[in-house]
Amino acid sequence: MNVQTLPAEKGNFNLKDYEKTVENFDWTEIEKEFSWYETGKVNLAHEAIDRFADDSEKKNQVALYYSDANRDEQYTFEDMKKLSNKAANTLKDAGIQKGDRVFIFMPRSPELYFAIFGAIKIGAIVGPLFEAFMEGAVRDRLEDSDAKSIVTTPTLLERVPVDDLPQLDTVFIMGEDVKEEGPYYDFKSRLDKSSEEFDVEWVDREDGLILHYTSGSTGKPKGVLHVHNAMIQHYQTAKWVLDLQEGDVYWCTADPGWVTGTSYGIFGPWLTGTTNVVRGGRFSPQDWYETLQRFKVTVWYSAPTAFRMLMSAGDEVVKNYDLSNLRHILSVGEPLNPEVVMWGEKVFNLRIHDTWWMTETGAMMICNYPSMAIKAGSMGKPIPGVKAAIVDDQGNELPPHRMGNLAIDKGWPSMMRTIWNNEEKFNSYFELDGWYVSGDSAYMDEDGYFWFQGRIDDVIMTAGERVGPFEVESKLLEHPAVTEAGVIGKPDPVRGEIIKAFVSLRDGEEVTEDLKEDIRTFVKKGLSAHAAPRELEFRDKLPKTRSGKIMRRVLKAWELDLPTGDLSTMDD
Ligand code: 6R9
């Protein structure tokens, strides 16, 4: 394969000798940043908000720029402290206590962020939900976690089956003229009335912080529990990888319903005292470029699907905006196709830095830093303090260029502490000789860069050859007629599996036999004969999660006429 390499640049992680840093790195050094190093107790909300609000040089800095179609507001660190104190008082006065599960089910708004910090300040465990969840998805999560409380809006309340959830005794409604009766509380008027002063609950570093539900390919969604200790890694990766520096304006496009929207939409930026932009509403290329321009965003964290959508909007659109403040771009969630990296170079004149991690890992694990050369299509290298390897199905480490299980040595600070109510599931991650097994398949090259191949379940075995669907999808995307591609293995009596590609075409392209043949030949020439899709099917849209992942299991279910499983995370 011919790899395009983009040379190293300057950044916070300015260490020439990567290997030496990896060997000498000690997470306890980072702990000195936080209060527990002195007192033995900590609270993430104090470290992310209050300590800056109490600092005369930082308190008047804008912490949050919030905008959507109806609102346009800004809040300093001092404002954030007061408003999250009000939220903390509101929750506490209604009887919420340390360790209770408090769900947040509302569209993006400043109050969502106050509520999250308010809950953290009293030591509660936050359960963020996507606003698009329907009743079944809400029920599963509240039931499984024995939720005590939820903060929601009058519209979304219709999807909360309050009467069926006996544990759920405190329902805060953020609206006008809310009638208080039974479990219902008027969040807004209580916020308005409550005090701006609050003494945070000092917790242990191993106390619960956040519960993110994530769907596997089978079964109900599982609750991944993270603790306050995770902040060490949120903080350090925000420095090293997001490269956040004094004066930066940072925008993470992810919703807090997804781990990226909390670890890096809330924790990472604020733990480093950075000005954070939140834009509500749906994606449109104009709106996004406008947001970058208007807030003079310097660091931007988004996802491959979004970049691909911007790409297919055409390069003319971006020319109407002044994006000269932008200096660092990052991506997460799905493989970042080389095609997209090269597009980033062209239109932004910047490298897009891929980062790999999972809900379960809590924070970034394998990354491209400013100070290292990027190999387009690679996820980068493990951050110092993280040991990653490719292992076989017995847990033996494999040499470079062998495809296998992407696995991590236990002990990084932000690792999940359990799967809620399901210790067995939690233990199953560690069955291969104690390695944390990600479920992704990948290989490492001779320079220690990791290359994603697919979810283990998605890897295709065709005529004795292992093919990673990602490689084929990336090649398909390079074809001028194609905007999206999802590739699966389809059972075949002769070859075991054959490669089948679902493709959506650019506006104006028509499906013809010639085009099909052209696409097949394109992959054959670009990759290899065995990687070329034998079957092609055209669709207007491909099934994706809200975080932009192509749902190959849904494609497979369509193909084989099987049930599609839990679809609560599928985008509409
Ligand atoms: C943060 C997040 C985790 C799964 C992961 C992998 C895929 C994430 C990726 C990537 C290729 C990257 N994934 N980052 N694949 N390149 N840079 O996405 O968490 O929603 O739990 O998903 O996403 O398959 O195992 P989560």
C-alpha cells in the first residue's frame, strides 16, 4: 500500500524522543495537578470549573460560548461556578444524594451543562442521554441503572415512562409554568431561586462520575461506569493531543449523549481552563463553517462522517469563510480515510489528527500528536502511559503487520470500573490473558503506528484471505462517484464469504452497469483482486449511529434477512 506521510509539527507534546517518554512516563506526576494530592479528596467539577472561578486571572475568561437557532450566550468560569452551584442546590434540596444516578435528557442548552456539573458537585453519577432517544431506549437505561432522577424538558418527558419506574422519584422539568406534584419538579424556577453558594461534596477518586450506555452488536445496551480518577487522563490528553494552550477557543462537535461529548466536550477542555464552544441544532456545512469563523475557533474535534459531509458539500463553500484562526483539527469515532486527510490538507491547509479510543477506555488511547509525522489512514501511536498491542486469540503478542485483536494492558487512569449490574460482561473484556480486548481488529507497522481494520466481527474471510472492511470502504470513497460506503462479508458456499459493498452516490450520479464495473475495477486496481466487491448495492443513505459509525451489523441483517437488534443508537 502506498502511504502518504505528513511531516511533524510543533505542539505541547514536544518530545523528540517518543520512546523515552513512553518508558519514563508516570501518571502519578499528573495527579499533582489536582486537590487530592494534598487532601486525598477530589471533585471533578471543582477541578474543571471552581478552581478557575476562584482564580482572579481566569474567572472572567469565557468558559462557554453557547449558540443555537434561538440562543446566543456566553458564560465566564465565575458564571459557570455560580450556575452549577444553583443546579447542585436544586438537586440536593430535592433529596438527591451522593451515588444516585441522575439522567440528563434534554437538547443541548447551557442548562444541560449546569445540570451535569450540579450533579457532579453533589457526588451523583450522571447518565447522559441523546435527545433523540425514544421511550424504549430511555426505559432500558433508567431501569438498568435504578435511576433516581432525570432532568428533562416538557416535550421529552413524553418519552420517559415515569409510572413504570418506581425508583425514579424526582423528575426535573426544564420549562415554563411547570406544575409541581408527585415526582415532578420545576427545574427552572428552582434554579432561579436557589443559592449561588455551594460546598462541593469531596469524593474519593474511585467514586462514580458518569454512566455511559453503549450498544454492543447483541443484547441490551450496557452501562459503562467511569470514576473521578478518569480526569487525570482527560486532562493530560487535552494537553498532549488536543494540544490546548492558553488563549485557545475549542470546539468539540459531539453531543454529550456520546462519550466524546462528555470526555472532550466537557471534561478535557474545562479541566485545562479552555474556552469551549457549544453549538446546538443539526449539522449543515454553512452553519459549521460559520461557527468556526464566528468564534475564531483554534482547535476543532469532530468525526469522519462530519468531515465527509463537509467534503461532499464541495470545496467552494469553505472558501466563503475566514478560518484563519484554526490551527489544530482532530477526529474520532470511525476510521479516518486517507482521502479525508488529504482533503483536510487541501482546504484547511492543516493535518487532521486521528484519535482512537472507546466509551470503555474513557479517554484517548492511540493518537496522532502535532509533534509526530502522520501516516494518512493510521490511528497513530499509544499515548505515554498506555501500552497497546496486537494479540492473537490466545493473548500472544503478534509481530508488526499481522492483523489481530487490538488489546491494551490494564491500568490507564480513565479505564471503566465496571459494567453496571453486569460484572460478568465486565470480566469478559479481560479474558485474553488479562489484556483489555477492544473488539477491534488492527495491525501495527514497523514504526509502531496502529492501523484499524474493522470490528473483529466485521472482518471478512474471503477465499482464505482476511480483509478489513475499512480498507475497502476507504478505497471506494476515493472513487469520484461515491460519497459513502459500508462493506460486509456475505456468506458464500465457495469462498466462505464474498465482499459486498453498500454504496451511496453523489448527487446526479446514476446507477449503470458501466459505473458498477468501473467501481469494481477501481478497487481491484487500487487494492487487490480479492478485495474488490463482488456485489454492489446502491442506497440513498447508509445506516449510521448518532456518532457517525456505519452500522455494518444492520447492513448484514438486511442482507441476511435477520433481526437488526438494538437500534436505539441509530441516527434517523
Ligand atoms: C470514542 C468512541 C468505539 C469504537 C471503537 C472503534 C471505533 C473509534 C476510531 C474508531 C477507527 C478511530 N473507533 N475511534 N475506529 N479509527 N480513530 O468512538 O467511542 O462510541 O464507544 O466507539 O469506535 O471500532 O471500538 P465508542
